[in-house]
Amino acid sequence: MGAEQVSLANETLQVNLSLPSGLLTITDLRSGTVWRQDLPTRMARSGSKWGAVATQPVPDRKRIRLQ
């Protein structure tokens, strides 16, 4: 099964999600600025903690505000 891309867009932003990798790309259509998620340095399945997910809050200064 090949990779699939899911997209969502409005006049300001375009959001692309690649499946099954989950890589996220956001494009500001006004300025052409593109944000891409960093590629993982290792696969989640490569260690003994396969399936474990660690989460942490995102500081306000790093949040993107949409209006």
C-alpha cells in the first residue's frame, strides 16, 4: 500500500498530512512560508518501548495562532 496525502486548505493556510508517516506540512498561502515537521531520527518500532508515546505541553511562545 502506498503513501496517501490528506489536505485541508482555506484562503490563508494549506495543511498536508502524509499517511501513514504522519508527517505534517503547513503552507501560508499569503507569504509562501512553509513549515515542515522534522523527520524522525529513528522509528518508534526500533526499541523496546514500541507504542509508547511521551507528551509534553507546548509553550505559548511556540504556538501558532490562527484567526
